[in-house]
Amino acid sequence: MPPDTPTLVSPADHILGPHDAPITLIEFGDFECPNCRQAAPAVKLLVAKFSAQLRFIWRQFPLEEVHPHSLGAALAAEAAGAQKKFWPMHDLLLGHQDHLRAKQLRAYAEQLELDMARYDGDIDDDVYLQRIREHQEDGHRAGVRGTPGFFLNGRYVDVSFGIEHLEDAVEKIAR
């Protein structure tokens, strides 16, 4: 049975670009994944280059068996997102992959000037765990096996041989 396409857009999604853009790029990512860190600058360039046509959505796909701090990082990003700071936290986490322990995550939240009582409560109560599990289930249904997993307008884009395949795919749609 072929995999499903991922849910295209949800009100809870973290979106860069116009919400009504004709091109939707979804990344299933893991903040502790070196390949996600390597892909991030290319994705930012795509978002800038196709700024009127492309919306980028990040979905949490922590590979907990391989990356022991990935779930905590995903929870921290979601807690920051609740305070309208998802993308700054996203960038901090990908930029500091070797420093994703709880104490370090809390320091990033302080650096972003989050309401720390709210952040601590969200983390302590696993407020966003269900959302992360839903992202993972959506990714599994769509056939995501590793990160980053990219979908362009619902179709999987294989970047295992280079991120330029993603840019080529966006270019074809944007014409």
C-alpha cells in the first residue's frame, strides 16, 4: 500500500511565508539531526527566493532512538512557538545541536526572553507532547523514515543525493 501524503496545513503549524502561498514545502525534522542542520540554510534561501509563492512548514519528527535529546528539543520549540518564538528557537536548536540538554534548552528560552514560568509549566506538563506525536504519526503515514523528510505540495522529494533536488523541484512548480 503506498504511503499517504502528509496533512498539508494545520492551524497549529509553524509557517514561514504567505499562508495562502501556492507552493507548500513541509519538512519533517529533528533538531538533533546533522542533515537537518545542513539543509536549513538551503531551505532559508528557498523561502527567500520564492517569498511570494512558497510557504515552509516544520513538523516535529524526533528520532528518539538515535538522538536522545531530540524530543526535549521539539518540546522546547513548541513551548517557544506558543509564545510566538518558534522560528528563533528553531534556529538556535539547529545551530547548537551538541547542546540540547534540558538546562541548555531552558537557557535558550531565557535568551529569547520567553515567559519562563509559562515555559517551565509547558515543559514540566508535556503540554506539546501530543502535537509532536501527531506530527510523527503524520510523517509515518506519509512514509518518512528519516530526517529531513521533505514534501512539496504533498509529494515526497528525495534529497539523499543533495538538497539541490529540492530547489529543482520548487523551480519546476514555480514556473
